[in-house]
Amino acid sequence: MYLILKGVILSIMKRAIKTYLIAIASMAMIGCGEDRSHEFYELTKENQWTYNTMKEAYLWADSIKSLNQRDYFATPSRFFDNLLYKSDNASFVSSTENTVGYGFSFSLMRDPLGIEPARVYALVEYVDPSSVAASAGLERGMWISAINGRNINMGTGSALKSGDAITMTANLISYDDDAEAYVWNELPPIDMQAATATTISPLPVTSIVSDNSGKIGYILCNSFDADATIEDIHNTLSAFDSEGVTAIVLDLRYFSGTSITNAAAVASSFVPADKQGAVFCTLYKDLKFETKENVLFSQTAINVADKPLYIITTAKTTGMASAFIKALRLVRGTSNLRIVGQTAKVTDIATESIESPYDFTINPATSIIADANGEILTATTPDYELSEYGDSKHIYPLGNKQEYLLYNIAYIIANGTLPADL
């Protein structure tokens, strides 16, 4: 009880001291009849810049509340958040440095074998090839059962995002012929170094798989944001064409890209040449929909509009994926464009990345995204609804023909429908 009370008292004292210092600083700026506003500006210049920029660029600029001097002493991140409209879930502030992380994604699931129904595992879904996780030997399809000797549960999965150096207990599922059942096989411990600055690879996997009906070109794309990604995709599509690929799979299951212009540039390779230069999407620059700007498909020599396109989305798909899909669907229709997977999260607010003169970048909402017809974006229901966990006992590498979603797409291409025994 003493320790709890002591902690509470210390917390109250820290808040009181902070409030006192802010008050003293504020009074000092106006005290003694001397103009010391330059000192206030020097102490709060980052937030002054943010406020002025938001008043100019923010979609909800008119809703920014009145501020007092004390507000300007908040951290840049908290100050930015305090300016946001209550329904704004799109705007964010980020460091100009790369994101720190292990470089892998996972989902928490209860024992898929049913041996211990209450036991929780973290299924490794994706490992970035340049990450700490890849260096440690972590691979897609592994199941993490413990961290630093403590079992995973639904409440402690966040430990995998802590950033600390950790030791993980990992397992694989295999079929035991003698037992005629699937069993767990524990792997040697995986020692993960502390999280480091990392940049997600925008185009980590490309492959060509053979199918009864021809060759399928596969691209796993996590983002369109890097300008080099456009060139990489064009080079990949050109190679597909040279190899006689007859259908293309664009996997956006982990996609989070936010660049609209780059999304339009990539989409341009998938529309007929006479549609290049047409409207990709419409951006309404104000809440009354009175000012708009059209984003156009670009001109490109790489064109694969004649090949059936299959796009994979999941509930984790975010960013400009919804605008990208809607633009292609309006131009290509549904005859040679199919969406496979789960309904992606709709992003109907566009943000603009504005780098500050300091060590952070603000990304305020600046416009509402509509399609080429001016209609606000809505969710696109997949033509074939499938969960990538549909066969969690068999998690194959992305781009491998046996991988669950790619396998089923190959079946659709060959047979025109999903397997009856799915």
C-alpha cells in the first residue's frame, strides 16, 4: 500500500511541477512590462510551425480550437493531436527517421490443432527480408508460443512490439505419419536483437508459377510510396510479358501505401492505352465539395491491360488500395479484374506529407477521395471471399504456388470457380 501511495504522490508532484514551470514560463513572457514574446516563440517554435501549417492545409482547418499559451508547451506529437477534428482518423505525425521495429507481422490465434484449445500462438505472417527478424531466422509460417520463457496470451502479444531484445520459442506444424495426425515441433530458440530503424520493402516478392492454363505472374506489393517502386513494378511486368505470363496476381494483403500519384502511376500499366490520361480519382479539397482536383492515369509504355488481373486484399489492407481498386474497376469492369480475399479497409481521406524544419513530419488530412465519377469511395466486396487462415496448418512462403490464396487463384484461373471442397 505504501509503494502505491508513494507512486501516486510522486505522479501528482511531477504534474504539479510541470504545470508550475509552464505557468512561470508563460508569466515570464509578459512580466515586468517587457516584451519577451521572442522567448516564447523560441521555446514553442515547433508547435507554432505546426499550427500555422495546419491552418493553411488541414481539411478541417475551421474546426481547430482556440489555444492558449500553455498548449504550445506540449510535445509536437501531442500538440498535433490536439489540433485534430474529433472524427479524423487519417492524420498523423511521424519522425523523419525510419520506423523502429523488428520487421515482421503476426496474428494471435488459439491452438489451430485443438490440442490445447486455450493456448495462444502468434502466427508469423510476413517477415521483411531486410529486417532484424529475418536476420534472427524468423520465417513466415512459424508459430511463436513463448517470449523470454513466458507463454503468449491474448494480453501479452504486445510484447512482440516492445522493441527489446527477446528470445522466442517458435514451433512448426508437421504431419506425423505414425500418429496419423498433425503435431507441434519446437524449434531451437530464436534470439531477436533489439528493434532497429527499418523501412518496409515495397516489393519484396515476385515470382512466376505455372498453371494448367498458363503462367501466372505474382507480385507482393506493400507500398507504392517510393518512386523507385514504380520502376521496379514496370520492370517486373515487362519481364512477365517476356516470359509469356497469361495472368497477373497483385498481392496487396499487407499494403499500406499512401501516395495517390504513385498509385495512379502503377494503375496506368493495367488500363488500356487509350485510358491513360483519363481520371484516376477525384480529390475534394473542402468539406462542401466545391473545390476539386483530378488525379490522372499517367502515360506509360508498359501495358498489361490484356492480361486478367487478380488483386488480393485482406482486412489488413489499407492506404490507397481502395482508390486503386475502384479506379481499375471503373475502367476494366469485372470481366478481367477479380478481387480475392477479404474486404479491405476503405481510405476515403487523403493526407499530405509536409516535412517540418525540425525532426518530424506532419501528415494532415487535406482532401476527400472520390472515384472518377465523383462518388466517395466505399468498400469493395471481394469477388471470391477467402481468409488467408483458411488452411493455417499449411502456411507456405508468399509467391509459392501452394500458398493458400495463390493456390485458389490458380484454381479459379484454370476452372472459373473455387474448389468445391474448399
